Amino acid sequence: MQKILVTGGAGYIGSITSRILSNEGFTPVIVDNLANGNREAVGEFEFHEADLRDYEAIHDVLSAVKPDGVIHFAALKAAGESMEIPEAYYENNVGGSANLFKAMIDLELDNVVFSSTAAVYGDPEKLPVDEDDATIPTSVYGHSKLQVEEQLDWLAKLNRLSSIRLRYFNVAGALEDGSIGEDSPKLMNLIPRLIKCLQGEATFQLYGNDYETKDGTNIRDYIHVVDLAKAHVMALQHLSKNKGTDYINIAVGEGYSNMEIIDLVEKVSGQKLEYDVVDRRAGDPAEVYASNEKAKNVLGWEPQYGLEEIIEHAWKWHSTHPHGYKGE
């Protein structure tokens, strides 16, 4: 049974991807520094606490595990925050990835699936975005991910590593049974923030309603976390038979506005949301969503869940785990 190292595997997407890996017959091994992840989310899988910024630490983990492949999630991931502390994003996302890739090369390990972002496209000239469109990030977060992609591109050209880079937008939802979901000290994505506000934690702040969109609010592509996890596993399976590198959008192919999300959260929860409109965040493009034709053609991947199911599963998780993994 193949061992797959999952960096950031104690985090939201990584922990759910580890379950999908296990269901598909792989043995996930988790490495995480627990800065934003949760030890409870790892469950019974093998776990190593290590920070990718520490080369010796990640080298030791890889040497001990000897994985057949790596799925690389570990990163700071908030566009707004990246504009406030850019140095942390370059140190962690770019530097940490460089350490991981160097350790893999030193140990003669191949095959990494990189969890990138559609933020590499920035504010696109046309919609939906496809993989051949220009990559002009509008945030440090997006730029840090693009720099990691460029590392992988060169390492493939030089026959050091084979890779697939997956680009995606807003991730939400939870396992359908509500047992695993998003729990971070800094919930910055729209849907969990809305739900937490309904639970009385704060008044929701809507970042701008004066964009040139149908209702003045940002439009984004939303994807269910389980669909995204399956895409990573399918990319790993594809990579085992196809060397080199590639980059693929993982998307639903259409966008939803912030107001549409608010309306649907109110519908699913049966509650009315109070919110304040505040200034736009730096680095936020008005409208971005991507084509998924390449994912269909190359990986055979298509999303199975719609937006309402995403919100229903997220609501179930947060309703049954109001304090996350820390108990009721």
C-alpha cells in the first residue's frame, strides 16, 4: 500500500484529503506544525510535527517515511493578511516549499501534487479563466503560490521532480456526516465567517458592495472540500503514470456573488444575518471563476456537490462543533 506524505495534513483540506486517500487504498502520513491545524483532525493516521521552514526537520521526516508521493498543502492562505505581513508569506510558502522540494530531491523522491490557488491569475481579462491565461497575482498570497509553481516548473524541466499544480478558488463544506470540517484560529473564508456570525461571535463585515458586478459584491467560484480532496487524489494517481509537470484548474465553472452566498446561508440556517458594509480589501479582484474543462479531460474530474450542499455540510459541521475540535 503506497504511503503518501500530506503536508499541512492537520488542516482543513489536508485532513479531509487524508480520509479520501485512505478510502482509495493509500496510507496517508501527516506532517504539520500545528500553527493552523488541529491534532484532533489527524485521527489515527501517522503524524509528525514539523515545520517546513526547518530543512533538517522535513528531511528527517521524509527520510523516515520514504513516501511514494507527496501532497503539499502546508501554507499561509489569506489574501488580505498577506498584504499586511508579506514577509511571513514568502518565508513560509516559498521558503518552506523550497525546503520540501530540496529534501525530496536529496532523498531521490519524486511526485508532488501542489495545492496552489486560482489567485495566481489575479484580476483576469476574461471569464471563465483557463490555464493558458496570464498569471498576474494581485496579492502577496497569490504571488507566493506562483513562485512555488515556478520552482516546480523548473525542477521538472531539469528532471528533478514531477508535479501537478492544482489551482482553485474558495473551498467550503465539510464531510457529509459533519464529522470533519474547518477549524482554524483565523477563519477568513466567507462561508465559515457567515456561519460564525450567525452563532453570535461577531457582526459580519462585507468587504465592499461597489464592485462592477451584478449586485456590487465580489463574485467567486466555490468548491466543496470533498470534491477538491478527490481532485488531489486523482492528480496523484495521474502523476504516477505521467512524468513532468502540469497545472490544472479545479473549479465548478461558474461564480456566485457574496450576496448570493449570504442569501443561501440564511436559507439553510433559517436565520437572518446582520452585517456591516466596510471598505474593500487590498488585492481583491471583482470577479473570478475558472473553467474546469482541463480537469475533466486530463484527470476525469468533475464536481459532485452544488453550492447549497456546500453550505448545508458546512452548517452541519459548525452547528455540531461550535468550538471546533475543542468540544462543545
